[in-house]
Amino acid sequence: MKSSGEHSASVIVVGAGPVGLVLALRLAHAGVDVMLLEAEALPVEDLRASTFHPPTLDMLEELGVAQSLIAEGVITPTWQVRMHETGEHAEFDLAILKDHTAHPYRLQCEQWKLSRLLLELLKQRPEVQVRFGTEVLGVAQDGRAVTVQLKGETLAASYVVGADGARSIVRKALGLGFEGETFPETMLLATTNFDFAGRIPGLSGVNYCWTSSGTFSLLKLPGEWRVSLYPEEDESVEESLSDASIERKLQAIVPHGKPYTVMRRRAYRIHQRIVERYRVGRILLAGDAAHINSPSGGMGMNGGIHDAFNLSDKLARVLRGEDTALLDRYERERRPVALEQIIGQSGANRARMQERAPERRLAALRDLQAIAADPARTLPYLLRTSMIEGLRKARLAA
């Protein structure tokens, strides 16, 4: 067992998802020695985030992975809100952002592909140790260091960052509240190689759709479509994931005449929560460990990567001798953005698509069409929904 007084790294990052990986790589670029701990034995390749917004791609360009990621995804220049039965829709063209980003589009690509690219780069960095299959049991600190308790081993570092997701062990060790709510509906994700674009005229690569019986979304990925669905009334989650239930739901979108090929499926609850503090002494939180939100609009993973960029700059500067008050600025800059822009915007997106009253749906669609038709309104709307506005507000925070 290592002595709890021995520094195993300047920074220990708990969680090797995209947020933890970006944070570790940026710290390595700044010359900081990092240990990255992940409970899973191997990188996870399940159904998680798949939308990369323009400013996130700009950041990944700095890290040297954007072009490789783009090559593995689908460039999506527009997105739509649609009335499925009539085909009426509002379409937003991200080309209007060309003077504000080097990537005026969304990239649809599974997050595990980014993780794989980042891990390859981390292997080339002598500043970083990556340990999979390493579960953190507890975290404690004093004025000089943070200790991380593993099974049969205690590590120490100057700072620890919890990037370990919604069930964060690091957040729980701090005893911080994670206030918010869990929405009543369960979301189902299914992937299929069926060609929706060939059967639904004018379909974009990202589509949020109303139907007479509810709502669904269609997101294009390489070689497949990701479909977001919901259980039917009085249908259990287990029943909703069955072959028969998924088949029925997909046939309701486009009657196919033969069974759909479904590659993967997953169910999950939708939460909207934020931690009361991002920093407690030498321990900090980022990504889902600090804030979780509705997936509508694809803001969760992107916001976590934005946290990682912000925090890595400040941690590196503090480790070079600057005032630790810089770390309080991380909270002041990122927490309001998470609350107002990420949680607020994704919650509004969810509420709009969960609307059932036909007249209110139509009014919402007409409003979106009016915004899309007026460049003076489209630009600020897309600056906000593409997360550029939130980053600018963070930079202006005191």
C-alpha cells in the first residue's frame, strides 16, 4: 500500500468518459502529471451521447482529434422540429454560424469514438497514467493534499476532479446536495439501419418529431439511425424494450412491410439536477458529476467537455503557482451556464416536445418557423442552442 502522504500525481481525475479524458489530456499538454481512474474494466461502447455542437468541435480541434472524429461521424448542417403526419417542419441551418465557429454544423457521432481517440493520444503522454478497473471507494482531504481510497491502496494528489458521472462517488464523498427533479417519463433508445431519409421527404440528420400519439426523434449516425421513443400507456419498461414493442413503435413511424433490424436498445430515466458547489477545497466536479439534464438538444456531454476545458486551464495555472481563487472562478463561470443554458435550454426543449395539445404544438411550430425565416432572430437562437452563447457568458463571469 502506498503511503497516504505520497503524491501519486499532481491531479487525480476520477472517471474516464469524454470529460475526464479531455481534462487529463489538456492537463498533460500543460505539463501536469495526471492519474486517470476508471471503475470499468474496459472503455464502454454503449448508447450514450451522439451530438457534438460547433464550439465543442472547435475545442476538439485544439486537442488534435476533431478531424479524426469528423471522419467517423455524420456532418449535419441542419436540424428540424416536425409534425410527423403532415410533414410540416421548422428547419434551422447552422451555416449562419460561420463567422462564430470553424464548424458551423452538428456532428453526429457516438461519444465512445471520441473516448477511443482521446485514449490513443493519452497513451503518448508520459504525464498521464490511465488505470481501468480501478474503483474509488472514498475521497478525503486536508489543507495539503487529497487522498483517494482504493481497494488495498491509498493514493494522494494535490487536487482531485470528480468526472465520474451522475452517480459520482466523489460528489457523494463531499456530501453535496444534487438538487433537481426526475421526470415521469422513461426514454427508449433504439438503433436501426432502416433508411428513414428515403421514406420521409425532406428529413434532416437531426429531427424532433410530434405525432398524434406522442413524440419521437430521429438522429442520423454512420450506417444507422438512432430513434428516441417512449413506452406506451400502462406499458412497463421491460415490456417497452421487447422485440414486439420496439417493432410496433418503429412501424408506427414508417410502415415497413417487414421487420426492422434493431441493433441496440436502452431505456433510461430523464433527470435535471445540479450540485450546490463545484469546488470544495482541493476537490472539484465536472460534467455529469456536477450537472445532469434532459438529452433533448444534445447538451450534456458538450457541457461537460466545456467544463473540462475551463477547469484544466485554471488547475494548470494554480499548479504553476497562481492564486487558488482561480478555482472559485471555475464555479462562478460554469455553474450559471449549466443552470441557465444547459439545464434551462434542454428542459425547454423537452417540455416543447412533450406538449400534447394540438393548438399549442402548432403555435410552437409557427414560432419556430418564424425564427428560422428571419436571420436576425435565427442567429441569436442558434448561438444559444449551439452553446456558443453560454461559453461567451462564462468568459464574462466575474
